[in-house]
Amino acid sequence: MFPLHDDNPTQRFPFITILFIVACLVIFFWQLSLGKNGHGAIVVLGATPAFLFGHQPYPAAEVLPVWTTAFSSMFLHGGWMHLLGNMLYLWIFGNNIEDAMGKRRFILFYLTCGIAALMANALPNTHSAIPMIGASGAISGVLGAYLLLFPHARVLVAIPLGIFIHTTRIPAAWVLVLWFVLQVFNSMMTSGQQGGVAWGAHIGGFVAGMVLVPFFKRRGVRLFTPRRS
């Protein structure tokens, strides 16, 4: 099951959400343009726990402070599916969170959730030399915020049934809770493995979004907002 659209209208144009999407797209095309050197860009701009925690020397220390990789890593992606999946979720859910917070607060919220997601995945193994990349940690924070702000919104989802795809609308709370449960399940199933999907970052970002949303939302925005039309 994957989401396609929500029925939650916004009052303001989602400028920052679109800006984040465009930034990720532009940087991904830049990665592609590097060809075989693309991996080097991931090593330098991805967030590697061993570099961040000083267990190994950061190879670009003379050019960039290592802490900047915590931010640059959020805009790198490992492939088309990684990129498009993240951008789909950001487009569906990000505009409403930006609307509920305002542009400046949304930027700070998004980046803070990304850092929290990074720490959640890095702290259990600070010696890891595997770079972490992708916007999914920050986007997970957006999903956590959406669950508390708009659980009653309806989301159009596609459900593969063999060679057919069935679409239906279900409450956002169901979509997001199921998504979170899957992250926890996958994290448990892959515990101890190196590389692959950073499930811990998804979980950490989601929890951070739920914790932070009361402090970042506009004063007049209520939690558990009734369904709007």
C-alpha cells in the first residue's frame, strides 16, 4: 500500500515544500552527472557516523566541517526509487505541515527532524563507516507531525492485488500508523545488519516529529484537527 494524494486542503502556497523537492531533484541530477565519481560525493557529503564522532578522519576536513554532512546528507539519494519515494511522501504530507507551521518554522522543524533521525540511526553504532543519505529521516518527522495534526484527513492509497491495483481512501491515521509499524518491524528483522535502509532513522524522525510538532505549529492550529473539506 502506498499513498497517492490526500484530501487535506491548504490555505497557503507550499513554497518551502516545493523548494525542498526541487533541491533534492537538482542535487540528484548533479550526482548522476558525476558518473563514477558519484560515490565519492556520497562519501564526502553523506553523514558517516565514524567521521561525525571522530573515530575516523573526515577526508574533506580541509574544505568542509564534518558537521555540515548532517545537513548535506538530507539532500542526497541513492537511486531513482529512493528519490521518488521520498519526494512523493514529502509532496503529499509536507504542504499541510508547512501550512500549519509557517515557512520559517517548517524549515527549522524539517532540519531538526532530519538531525534527530540521523542521531537515532548513528548512536547505536558510532564506528560505522557507511554513509547515511536521503531525506527520509526529515520526511519521517513530517509524517509524525501529520499524524498528530490531521489524523482524520483522507488519503488515497494504491493497493497492489496481483496484476491489478486497487485504490481507496482511508484515514491518514491508518496510513501513518501502519507505516510506522512497518518501520519498527523492518528494523527488528534487520537488526545487526550493515548498510541497506536506515530504519532507525525513520523511527527516530517520526518520533521527533510527534514530539516537536506542538512547539512548531502556529498558535491557532489544533492537534487532531477535524477533517476539512
